[in-house]
Amino acid sequence: MDNQQQLLRECHEAFSVTESARILTLYRSRDNRLSFDERLFITKEIEKVFYPVFIELRNINPSLTDWDLLLSVLSYEGFSVSVIAECFSVSNDAVRMRKSRLREKLPQEWFSLIFHTVTKMYQDQCHDCVTDKISEPDDAAIPLASENQNETVMEQNNQIKMTFGKAILKGLAGTVKFKGRASRAEFWYYTLFCFIMQIAVFSLTMLLTSGNSFIPYQYDHIVMRSWIVIAALLAISHSATSVRRIQDTDRNGWLWIATYLIPWIVFIVMFIWRIEYGVYLKNLEQSQMPDRFVMNWANVMLVIVIMMLVATIIVNTVWYCRKGTEGPNNYGPDPLFLKKDNESCK
């Protein structure tokens, strides 16, 4: 037991002065998430400093993965579940589940030392945490303690239940708002609302402009223009919600232009041109019939565009269905939580 504790202490002292310890300690004071390069740097530095511990644990249980070893080190250093989840870019629940599995993989004495389980046998043998030295002069440091003594970022907020009505109000209020984030419920509820509205307004327009309508014929163009305006506003509003939904997964929302808007524009242009060119060929006399190469080329291009359109629709649908990042990301606060001071996350 003493040898194990001594080995951990030596690695702890070496790690406490590294750049990785500083980055993780000051993580909560940052406005954005850890970058990929920072995660890679932290992982490599931990593997280097705690290499003797990794060897010892692997000798005890060869089935331990790199995931298990890194989780063990970060837990030993006292970092909270939310910080560990950020390092691995996973959810808090995934970290807790992995920890529960490590209870079965590690001997009791190692598990007690690494995860600071409070027992009479090992209570006096746990080391001082990294931020015992750092948190006093620096208010931004992370308080290090056992997992059940730390509130995660999500536990410090009140969860918002998104309803159909709230989604409609947020979608309409954000008609031209392309910044921020939108949850899955908000996006899909608002998508359903836009679909119903488009069908309803179009049906009403067709009814009012029909021959049996009580609307005078000279006002038909006004009704049609009104439908076009409403349809355009709903399209813009839904586009803004789509951009915010992509940003909720910590991706650049303007990818929507490349993966949705541009493919649809190309498809519509190609489709209209193909129809117009087909009509032009039908109106020509047999002696004036041009080379069929142009038509064949157009057909091939139209098929390619349709295949690209289907692929981009699948990609966007996957993004729309993905769970948003927990807590704040590069594009704003979590839309599913309300701060305790009752200020809405905007």
C-alpha cells in the first residue's frame, strides 16, 4: 500500500507543475471548450508523467484500456466529472459508467487510492489534490474533491422542458437569428410547425383562388403574393433554426449552406433547365434536331446532383438528430438549461 501511494505521489508532484494541470485547473474560467490540440496535448503529457503508474496497473489487469488509465489519473488528481468528460469529449454519464466498471477491474486498494473513496482504512492515506495549492490564490481554479462532493456544470442549472408551444415561439422570435443554439426538441417541433403552416396556407390559397371562391378574380394575385411572402418568412425562420441546431452540436452552423442550401439550388436550377431544354427539343422539327449529346450530358448531371442531394440530406438529418453538447460550447450556452438566477440561456 505504501509503495502504491508513494508511486502515485511522485507522479502527482510531477504532474502538478505541468501545463496540462494548469489548463485543466483553469478550464471553468474559459469561455470555450478545449480544442482538439489541447486534448491531444493533455493526453500525451499524462501518458508521459504517469507512465510508471500505467505499467503497474497494466501488470495488475492487462484488460485496462487507455480510456481507463486516463480516467484513473484525472480522477486521482481530483478533477470533476464534467472536466473529465470534456477531456474525452463524452457525456458525464459515460464517465460515471466507466468509473463503475473500474471498480470491478481494479483491486480495492488501488481503487481507493485513485478515486479517493472515503473509508476508515484508506481515509488518511489519500494525497492532497492539485488545486489545494492553486485554488487559494486563483479563484478560477477547480475545487478538487471526490466525485460525490462536486456539482457538475449541469447540476448547477435548472433544466428546461421544451414544449411544442415554446418551440414555435422561439422559432418565430429567432426568424433572423443565426447565432446561438437550438435543441433537438426545439428544431423538430418547429419543423413540424413550419410543415403544417405551409400545407395550411397553400391549401387556403388554392381554395381562395379557385373559380368557386368568393374572392374576386382581380385579387387572386394578392392572395398568391401573400402566400409567397408567408412561405419565404417560414423558410428563412426554419433556416435560422437549422443553423442553430447544427451549432448545438459544436459545428459551424454555416456548414448548412454547403450541405443543404447549395445542393438544393443546384438541383432546382438543373431540373428547370432540363425541363426547359426538353420542351425546346420537342418544338424543333426533325430536320433541325440538334446533337443528343447535350441531353445525355444533362441527364447524367441531373442524376449526380440528385445523388449528392440525397447524401447531404442524410448528413443534415444525422446532425439534426444528434444530441447537443452538454454545457456551453463555442456557440453559446446550453439551450436546455436555465441559470439559477432565472436568467435564460441566450
